[in-house]
Amino acid sequence: MEVDVLKKIPVREQEPKVRAANFEEVCLGYNKEEAMAEATRCIKCKNPQCVKGCPVNIDIPGFIKEVEEGNFDEAYHVINKYSALPAVCGRVCPQESQCEAKCIRGIKGDAVSIGKLERFVADTARKNGIKPVPAKKQNGKKVAIIGSGPAGLTCAGDLAKLGYDITIFEALHKAGGVLSYGIPEFRLPKSDVVDAEIENVKSLGVKIETNTVIGKAVTIDELLNEEGFDAVFIGSGAGLPRFMGIPGENANGVFSANEYLTRSNLMKAFDDVYDTPIIAGKKVVVVGGGNVAMDAARTALRLGADVHIVYRRSEAELPARVEEVHHAKEEGIVFNLLTNPVEIYEDKEGNVTGIKCIRMELGEPDSSGRRSPVEIPGSEFDIEADTVIMSLGTSPNPLISSTTEGLEINRRKCIVAEESDGSTSKAAVYAGGDAVTGAATVILAMGAGKAAAKGIDQFLSK
Amino acid sequence: MFKILKKEYLANNIWLMDIEAPRVAKSCKPGQFVIVKMDEEGERIPLTICDYDSKKGIVTIVFQIVGASTQEMAEYKEGESFMDFVGPLGCASELIEMSVEELKKESILFVCGGVGTAPVYPQAKWMKEHGIDVDVIIGARTKDIIILEDEMRKVAANLYIATDDGSYGFKGNGCDQINELVKNQGKKYTRVVAIGPMIMMKFVSLLTKELNIPTIVSMNPIMVDGTGMCGACRLQVGDDIKFACVDGPEFDGHLVDFDQAMRRQRMYKTEEGRAMLRLKEGSTHHGGCGNCNE
């Protein structure tokens, strides 16, 4: 295969028109030839900047070298030393602002497609039945992990490899957290990718107890004092969806992105075999500009709707990944930028009929440096809609903080934890991921799970 | 898997089941609820807890057939299992969070409508166990559809039965019975707890507002996860938006926007579905409280 060192090997994708009508994965990934060709573009820096850009510090040149030489199983074991979820990360990490942003190749030309290579390695290992290597010896110490999302799975995987006896408690009926309920099938296939990676973590000896709400069925203190756990990691995720507080927001047809995505992803409402209903909508407005907003919009599109995204800042400020915005546009989603909803209209039965918006302009930069949007007086206009999906982020769930004595929370009600080792104000209790930071990314949660695993190991090895 | 240890038909398409669920049984309190998912393809169905035995690890649920999923649930047999059973969810009843001394100073009236009798039972039972006398009204359209009468009689100081058609007890609905007790018999209540169909809770709340009696209702809106994640169960309570699953299910009945809650509850009901229910169940599918025009 011919390689232009300045250009990355393009990745094959489903055609926009075709994929807009199905839930199959958009990106098809590299094949063996493409991956090996792309791997030759990595110059294997002595002082690799990409590794510094990775929240879990994967030995990136190390695994790429194995790919270049065709040692795909070896490449998997290199990644697995650092990450329990490579097939997930290869798909949903914002590489363009992390590892790939630091790649030397990127100074002149395209950065190496590290994410696509990681995905190739993980997918190949799965097809070849390669599993992570469990600990040789158990150390007899028990750790409870609250939540089976990216933070919890990572923390569990790392501790299990060190010989700890790990039980994950999951509130929902299915493991995976946001990987199962939040990110759609067309971006992250459930049975092929998510379930398989969870099985890999279980193959390390990790037990997962679903349907167990910590803070309700059992408290953190009970886990430590009555159930014999030596330490607890809280990775319970983001929490309660936010709404705007505008008139009409409780009308029938207004959903949080969490609800819409949970119905579609976790409950598989898009599939007739499953009992949970979803109101597909013919004209859908999604409010917000993050990755979750893109996921909700593209789900609604696949369920047959015309979809608008309404976002109060401009395209440059969209918090979603560039790739997601690009995919959404290709599929035909309309972006109403510098636009903010002010009211949702409803008919006599309480059903949504439209949304009143106002145009915005960017004012002076605020304390965070972002230019804050300001309403343009008299610029109100209406968008017809039967469904409105609010994707405005979340606020922390009080279930655990309110039932755990001595666990400090900050003024945003997030759990306070040290970034370096996940320790909290309570002895033997560690935390990380969205429960600590507020809504962020899968990989940052994994980084926090990893740091906490190290912290817990140090604490229990004393 | 969560095994069905006992199944019993109560009345009016209402079934009772004892479920083996030790973790839930150990920690649940009156006022809380569970979510049941029967199988891989099933919905997550929120159900109130009717009774529990912490030592034996058993939780008793009561449900009424109102649609395809509850119909399917009623077809499960003793010895079979539900795939998922999660709880306890929501907050415990406000009353049991009060001290027994405080409660003894109160005079409490429970008003049950239809299947809402089930979640009242553990609260009334808890009161009895703590030496607090409470009065209970069970309202129903007709005699045959009353549930848990014997159980309730054992735990209530006074049990009043009200039937719309007068086939048993007082002739009239729950509100008429409250009026009879308060206005005609001069009973004084410091607190009312009303649980039943939303329309019944709405009218009880309107009446008790007029009578100036603080009133707690237990809301059962549409839910998905039941842990605060989705916001499907949001309600307007006074000036605030509340999530029934984490802030409730109990709220101040004088502050809840019932009309909005009832509209939201109908979100997934199609015209066709409503027609099917009318055909199959007459007026009983919305509780038979007598206040409905449908």
C-alpha cells in the first residue's frame, strides 16, 4: 500500500445517506493492510508527546510498532497494560485534542491516526479471542466499585490485575454505564464492542452485581463495615439532567437527552422486539451543542425525523468533537447556531407544537475566556417541532453523597476527590469520573479510575 | 433472577406477588418503590412496595393490569423469576421519618383509591407497629373490587369503606367519605395521606385544601431508570420541577400540578390503546374513583 507520510490513511465509513436510515456503525475502521500502512507513519519518537496527551498514558509508539510489524496480539497486550477498554477508546476518545493533537507528524501534515489504530488492534484481538491476562495470585483484599461505567470498569480492571477481589455494583439492569445507556449503537456497538470489553474485565475475575442501587439498597458505610470491603471506589457518573426553566418545558414531547438516549440505547426502543416505547418525532429540535446533543440528534434522525440543533454560541464553540459535528452535518442535521430557545409551544392536550427562539451574538469574553452569548432584542422566531430534546448537561445525583457520612462535596455538589489518587475526605473511599468532575469524557473518567486504582493499591499495601 | 414465591389474585385485575429479593427487603421502608423488568426485552416497570419481610428477604408487590406489560406480568407463575428487580427507590414516607412522639400528637387519615390501597398498607402497618392509631378510607367503584380489606382492618384504628354504588359501606367516593367524617361526624385530622389514581389524589387534595388539612400524595408518573438519570418523571410542584424517583414519590398534594401530571402520564397512550382499555376493562382501568368523566 502506498503511503504519503503527510497524509493519514483515510478510514472507510458508511455513506451518509445509507447510514442516516440505520443504526449500524458509521465508521468501518481499518483493515490489516490499512492499519499496517498507517503504522509506518509513526516515527516512534524517543520522547513521545502523544503519550503525554493520553489520560491513561498508553505506550502509543510501542503498540504502533507492533502493528507495523504485524504483531497484532502483542500490540493488544501493550495497550491492555494501560487501558481496559481499547475498543471503546478507539471509537469515542477525542484523540484530536489529546494524543493526536501532540503528534509530531501533525506539525506538518496529518497526525498519525492513533485512535483508528487502537480500534483496529482491539477489534482484531476480539476476533482472535485474545483476552487480557489475569493476576497470577489473589491478595485477599476486597474492593467495591460503585458504577460500571468507564471509571468503574477501569478501576476494577487495574485492581483485578493486581490481585484484588473486585465487585462492581451497578444500579441499572445492564453494565456499562454511559457506554450502554448513553452512546448510541452507530457510534459504539453494544453487543460487539461494549459487552465484549465488559466480558474482558470480568475475565480478570471481576464480579458485577447489577440492579443494586448504592445509597438505597446498601450504603457505602455498610459495604465497608458489614460486607467486608477494604476500600470503595465511587464512579457513579453524572446524574440528573438539567432543564432550562422556560415555559412549556413539561409539555408532552419534551425529553432530556438522557431519557431519549436511554430509551433508544439501553432499552432498545428503536427495535420492535423490545417493549419500551419511544416517541420518534417528525420534527425534532435538540437544544445543546455537546457530544450528547449530537448523539440525540443523530438518533432522532435515524428514527425518521427532520432534526435541528439549536445552540446559543457559534460553530467554533460547539463542545462536541469535530468528527461528530461533521458526521451530523453529512447526515443532514440542520444547525441553528447563535440561537437560544425562550419558550416551547404546546396545544390543548399538552403536546409540543413548536419552539420560540431568539438570535444571539457573541459578546465580550467571560472569566473562562469564552465569549458569552447575548440576546439580540426583537430577533425572536419560531421553529416548528413535535419533539424537543434538552441536552444541557447534568447535575450530580445526591443518592450517594446524601447517604455517606463524612463524604465532602463541593458547591456544585460533586464529590471532592484528589486528582492524583482519587482519595476523598472519607478514609478508604475513593472517587472519580463524572461524579467528581461533572459531565466530561469517557477517557477522562478512565484516567480517574486508573489514578484511583493506584491510590487504592497504595492505601491497601501499607 | 428474582423468584416469584407467591402469586395471588386480589380483585379487579389486581395481582399480588411475593418476590425473593433479599437486598431490597433488607433496606426498604414504607413509601418506597421498586422497578421490575421481566425479561431481556421488557420495560422497566415502577411498582409500589406493598409489604416486606427483611428477615425472609421477601418483598410483596401489587400491580394492576393496565397494558401489555402488566398483562404479561400477570401471566408469570409461582416459581418463575423476573430477570431484574431493583430497589428500594425513592424516599421513605415523610411520616415515618418523624419521631414516634411527634406522630402520636398527629391524627392521620389515609385515603386509598383502587390499587393505591397497596402502598398505603405498609404505612398503616408501620403506624400500628409503633403504637400510632390511624384511620383509613378505602374507596372503590363497587364492593367486588376492594383489595386488602382484611389486612387493612388489622392495622387501622377505624377502617371506612366507601363505594360509589353503595354496594358496601358508605355510599359515595373517597371525598364524600372525608366530608362525612370531617363535616358531619366532626372528626379532626391533622394530616391526610392520599394514594390512588392521579384524578382521585387531585380531588382529595382540592378538598383537604378547603378543609385546611396538610396532605401527602404519592405520585406514579412515567419513569425509565428510576434513579434520577432520565427526568421522565418530572412534575411541577409549586414553583419547582421535581423528579418523582429521587425527590418523591411523595409530595405535598396542595402543590402538585395534577392536570399537567395527568397529561404527561398519557404521553405514550395512543387513541387505539385507550379504546382497547375501555373495551376490555370498562372504567376500572383508571381506578374507578368516580371522579372521572371518561
